[in-house]
Amino acid sequence: MLLVIDIGNTNVVLGIYDGVELTASWRLATIKGRTEDEYGILLGNLIEQVNLCPKDIDGVILACVVPPLASVFEKLSRKMFDIAALVVGPGARTGMPILYDNPKEVGADRIVNAIGAFAEHKGPLIIVDFGTATTFDVVSARGQYTGGAIAPGIGISMDALFSRTAKLPRVDFTHPKSVIGKNTVDSMQAGIYFGYVGLVDAIVSRIIKDLGEDCFVLATGGLASMIADESDAIDAVDEDITLKGLRILYELNT
């Protein structure tokens, strides 16, 4: 069994693979102050719920964009499974040329997404990831990571709107019935939701224009399905593409 771990700024997403089959997956809150013992208790309980135990895990791979937690999960892997986790980063074989000015600047999650998406859909393609930031990653027909764009995430924007205005309330992110709100809450939800749909469609359109060729557009992240409902640009949603990419990377490096 392979344990795959994606440590993001908002969530830690974990999955267990039996061969190429994802048999279980979970999403935990990212809390920088937690120790390997605390995360170990959580993970141990989750593994037990699917009738597994630590000795069933024979491989661990992790991608991390929160540096303090990388060492936490490396220690957890050694303590809980007696395994040295494979960490996605410089030195790891990716099988994908990274055409960035400085390849080390590209977040591990973005590379993993690109690898997973290209394996399933080939290229050219665009991966839109609705995480703490909303990222747009471009992979060429030859399987090269060519770059992308980064925009503020939906949660960040909503928090800023609430914290920087005196009279506007905090609202939930939802799919409004109309873009024309009849009260303050509806108006805010319409602006946030349809604003992000417009942002996605506009950036994807500009990327395609710059490339000069059509692309398959794959969305991922917790809010991907909701945005895809109204987006003209998104072709498919796959919330597990990061976990799939991690599995592929593990096979490449072992």
C-alpha cells in the first residue's frame, strides 16, 4: 500500500493506493503547530477506519508547500511506518521538463498536478487548481511544464472583503441563483462567484490565445465543481489529480 500526502496551505490531503486504485482519501486542516505525534494520531484513526494498520503501508510520498510541515511528516513516516518518505522537490525524478526561469520556484503541488493531468489527458492542457491560491498551470503537447498564472484564492478574497470593509458581513461561498443580488449577502455572493467564473474563463482564454492552440482544461480543488457549473472554459473536474500525480511520481522514483 502506498500513502500519498499533499500538504497545502489550507488542507493536508492524504490517500492510500493499492496498486493504481485509490482505496481511501481524507482531508485534514493544515495546522503548522501540530507535531508528528498529533498528526500521527489522526492518521492512525483514519487508517483504522478502512480496516488497515501501519504495517500495511510500504511506501510514502509527500508534496509540501508549507516548509515547517515537511519535516513533521517525514518524522511521522519514520516513526509510524519505519519508512523514509519520498519528498517531491529538487533531485526527484519527474519525467517532465520544467521550462521555468528557476524550476525550484515552482510549487511541488503544481508539478504533481501537471504530471497527473498529463498522464491522463496528454497535452496541451491547462490545470486550474482552486486552493489557497488559484493557480493555472500549462503543459505542452510534448509534456513540458511551460509555466502559468497565480491569482488570489477564493477564500483569501472573501476574507479580505470582510476584513477590509466596515459594514459588509462574512458570507458563504455558494452558487447564486442570479448575478443580480437583491440584498447585501446575495450581492456579495454573486460578485464573488461570478467574478471567479469570469476570472477563470478570461485567464484560460488568454493562455490559449498566447499558445495559439486549443487546450484541454482540467479543474481540481475543493471548489472546482462549483465553478465548473458556470464556466465555459473548464472541460472536466478531477479532485484527485494531485494524489494521482503523487502515485506516478513514486513509481518513477522507485
